[in-house]
Amino acid sequence: MPASRCPQGHDIRAATDRDGQGYCLRCRAERARQRRVSNSMKLTLIRAFEDAGVRFEDDDGSPVAPAEVVRQLAAVYEADAP
């Protein structure tokens, strides 16, 4: 692969196309965008579950055990079942 391209194929024309650690700026921007979209989707999913009555944190802010979350999800599902 030519030295003027990153492993993903983006052109590297000058040192300004890389960040301080030598990574391709376009690759870094794409990863950051993907991370933001993923985090947004996770937050939307959590809010939807919380709106349905599923709690992921106790009153003191500590995480609820996974088994308790599953129990809550089953209860919500049973309540909505015909």
C-alpha cells in the first residue's frame, strides 16, 4: 500500500492529514461519528425501557442486577400481552 494512503484508503497528502499520534484524521472522525450514533441509540433504547417501567439503577444510583432487569422486562411483557 502506498505511503500516501491510510489502511482504509484515505489520501494522506500532508502531515496535517494525521493527528498528533499519527492516525488518519478522516478515520478518526468516522470512528467518532459511529461512536456518537451508537451512544445515541443506546440512550434511546434505555429511555424507552425506562418509560415502560424498567429500572436500571436503584434509588441510590447503583446498578440493578441483570437478573432483576430481566424480571422487570418479563413483567412488562406479560402486562402488555393479550
